[in-house]
Amino acid sequence: MTSKLSIKKKLLIYSFLIQIIILAIFSFSLYKALEISTLDKLQATLKVIILDVTDDLLEKKVITDIILDAEKEYKFEPLFIRILDNNTHEKLIQTSNFPKNIEHSDQYLNNLEQNTVTFEEQNNYLVSRIKIDFHNEKVVILEIVTTKDILTSTLENVLYILSFILPIVLIFSLIGGNFLIYKSFLPIENILSQLKEINAKDLSARLKSNKNKDEINQLVEEVNSLLKRLELSFEKISQFSSDASHELKTPLTIIRGEIEIALRRERSNEEYKSVLSSSLNEIIIIEKTINDLLFLAKNEKDILIDNQEDIYFDEIIDESINEVKSFAKLNQIEMNFILEDTIEYRGYSNLLKIALKNVLKNAIQFSHKNSQIIVKSYKKGNFFEISVQDFGIGIEKNEQIKIFEKFYRTDKSRNKNSGGTGLGMSILKKIVDIHKGKINIQSKENIGTTLTISFPIENNF
């Protein structure tokens, strides 16, 4: 049943039930406490009276000489007195109005200790007894009885008061609980109303923070952080879709055109091979573009699949150079590696090789034929630097910042013919950022370009 109710209604019901239980326990405890307290006071009063009557009795020479008028003396009503013989348990003297329904057990009376006051409850009466030695003549039992009307009246008044007060307390607690729940859930309702205005088309909106350090503000901050991550993810997806459709349109158009031309009439085997070869080259470009786009679209935690490891930069540089040597030879470029320093570094070897190979391929693509590329590694202050110098077409000063943008090419036709996607420098920057490094470019047109990557030696991860 409660599963269909809102949290506010559930809390209101649960708090109301808890308050009923607490009030019931409180009422029962108060009732019993008053009962015990009133009974204790009644017993204390009877004890004082019975001890006083005992003193009066011992002052008499004959038991029957005592005047049983304790009611008037102590102004306590009703009060009934009786004296019993200890041996026969027969009455010796009693007040005229002594209740007839007061009974006693012979065994109970025999077990009474001398000069000790005891109490017994019978029906609506409280009986106090004491066994005394009357001048060494005989042992008697003095009984003083009163009704429990005071106790009953007190408890009835308590029940009346509780029956009047408890409903009022429950009503006010219900109203107060409802108010507290409303005020507590008001910030959450405001958050919900703000969230309803946020949709996938516009994730730039953020929840308003109350600048407090309470749990609601922590929730707002976490939701805003989630929205920020979602916004970045949607932007990456949107950018990926835009970049992919933009960059894949040209090679797909080329492939379609080549195939349509080839199908217009019968072709020789050589012509078919030429069409297939051209299409294959475009497909390779498409594949590389998609792989690079997927790499750039990933979050850092998705890229860092492998664990960090201790590596030596000279090994990473040497392996990267060896992997691009065939490409350099094809472009008639000589590769030279000058090792001045190396360090042990904690990082991601696969990512660093991807970054270095992208730099080297870029340098090869933009170098003049029969020139060289010089790779150096050295320490400079608190950084370990790797520089790649080419002697090629260079980069205009106003274009040096733009080369890290996706699909940006300083020489689009040459880059395209060389199989580039325009994403290598974007990938380079992402990998260097992961390793907390920096990139510096120095270039002059028709002279060459030197790209330097700096990795911090201290605080290495």
C-alpha cells in the first residue's frame, strides 16, 4: 500500500506512527510512575499512623482502654482500625465501621515479624499490619486499613488529562511534521523543477547553488558535475558526428565516383585493378580517420586502459623512429637521433609512442625531399624535452596555434596525398596533456619547424 505513496506522505505516516508509539510509552510510564508514587505516599502515611497508634496502645494498661479515633486525630479518611490476637487471630477490638470483607490468612499472620510494618492490597483496600508485644502479657496484631480511592482518583484524573491532551499533541505534531517535511523537501522540489527544464538539446543550464555546505548543496554540486560531464560527452558525440560526416564525405564520394565510372562499360583488368587500388587507398584513409576520431572522442579514463609503467625515453624514441623509418625512406628523408640525456619516467608507453610517431610522420610529410629530421632528447631545468626538427615548408605564425585543431591542415593537398587525416596533432596534444606535459613550436616558412615536447621530471604522476 505504502509503495504507491510519495516519500513525503510516507514520512508523514511513519512520523505519525512513531509519535503515537512514543506518546503511548510516555503515557504508560507516567501512569505507572504516578501509581507507584501515590501508593508509596499512601503507605508512608499509613506507616506513620500505625506507629503512632502503636505508641498510644502501649501507653494503655488494658487493650480495650484505647480509643480508636485516628480519623479525627490525623484528619485522614477513611481509616479503619482492628486489633487481633496473635494466637487465635480473633479480633480484640475494632472500629465500628471496619470493612467486613477484609480477610486474612493465618499463615500470613503467623509469618509476620514483630515490630515490622507490612502492607497488603485487598480489593480496593490497603491494609497495614504490625505485630507488637503488649506489656509481655500477649502478642497482638494491629491492623489499619484505608481505601485506595485517592490512588484511583489520581489515576482517573491522569487518564482524563491524557485523553484530552494526547489528541491535541498528535494534531499539532501532525501539523508540525507536515510543515517540516514540506520545508525539507522544498529544495528538492526546486531541483526537480529546474531539472525538468534541462534537456538533451541544451545541457549548459546548471542548478542554482545555495552556497551552503549542507547535503542539498552537495547534491546540487554533484548534479551540476554530472551535467557538465554529460554536456562534454554530448559535445564530443556531436563533434564526432560532425567531424566524421565532414571528413568521410570526400573519400566516400571518390569511391562512389570511381565505382560508377568503372561500371559504365566493360573495363580491362588493369583498369579494374586501378579502381580497386584507388578505392582501397580511400578506405584506408576512412579507417584511419575513424580510429583517430574514436581516440579523440574517448575520455581520459577510457584511454588509460593499461597501467602506468616505468619507461626509458631513449627506448620509446628509438622504437618510434624505427617504426616510421620505412615511411621516411619512401619520402627520401633521413632520420637522425641525438641522445644527450634520458630518464626513467612513469607513464603510458603505448600512448607516448603514438604521440611521437604522429610528430615524426608530420615532420616527414612536410619536409623537403633529400632533407633530414633531427630528433634530440635532453634535460632542461625540471623538464625532460624531446625536440623534432625538420627542414621543410614551415608553418605560418598565425597558423601555429591552429594546427592542434581537428582536421586543420597547413597544406591540405599534400597532407591528403600522404594519407594524413588532420588529426595527428590533436591526438599528440591529448596524450601530452595526459602526461602533464607542454608543447612548443618554433617555425619559419620554407626553413623548417622544431616541435618540442616537455615532460615534468618532478612530481611525475
